[in-house]
Amino acid sequence: MIREALRLTRLPLPRKILGMSPSRPVPSPESFPLHTEVVVRFRDVDAMGHVNNAVYLTYLEEARVALFKELAPTDLHGPSPEQQFPFILAEATCRYLSPAAVAETLNVYIRVARTGSKSFDFEYLVTEQRSGRLLAAARTVQVAFDYATGQPIEIPPHLREALERFR
């Protein structure tokens, strides 16, 4: 259905991503080194009674924040965030598999899927905590970035080394 919609609108077909290809199974939560909990708030729910699709990007952000807290706990007198984590979010893709509702507790799993010279990918799973029901599978692409020049840069060695811990 997605491929047909993209073909009809003449958009390029996306690269295969986590959970997007029927031939590639969604990995188990146990294969992810880190997760964070999110409780679905009333504001997260749309008129259809389930979590709005855009809110999942916020849940993914919560997982990224948790990962970066593990990499470098905040030091108010240390380097600025853009010095510690010099990257921007370049792409986000999410496959919605089951609806979530108000007051459910979700686990948002995250891992490093790929590290290139100037970019790296995170993969995510979102599950309902009590039942383990799979809600979404997602991927984001981050690009190392020099905020002063506004240009992509090579991933700094300290960041590359830290990311390897979460493969």
C-alpha cells in the first residue's frame, strides 16, 4: 500500500528500513541495548482516541535523550550540547503497527544501526510495557554538523567511540 501510494505520487521509494520490508522481520526488544519509559498523556491522543502519529517522533526523541544522557551525563560547567553532540536530525521514518492509548506505559528501545563518516542511524522499537505489544518500528538519520559554519562534518572521534557502545 505504501509503495503504491509513493508510486502514484511519483515520490522515490524509501530505502529498506527497520520493519518496513515484509521480508525483514522486526527485531526483538532484547536486541536493543537501551530503552526508556514513556507514559501516554491525554495531549498525545488525537480525535480517533489513539496516540497521534506525530507524537511518536517525540517518543523517539525521548529515547535519543536517554541515550545521550548515558553517553555523557550533563555537566553544567562542561562543553555545550552542540560541542558534546554536534549533530542534526536529517530524516525520520516510522512504521505504525498498533495503536496506543491514554495512560499506557510504553517502552521506547533504541540502538545504533549504522555509523558512516558524517552520519549515523538509530533504530527504535516502541512497545506497550504490560503486554509487550509492538506499536511502532522506526529509524532516524543524524548528520554530524558544525553549528558555526552550518555545514556537515566528519563524526568527531569522541562521538563515534561513544556510539559504538550502543550497537
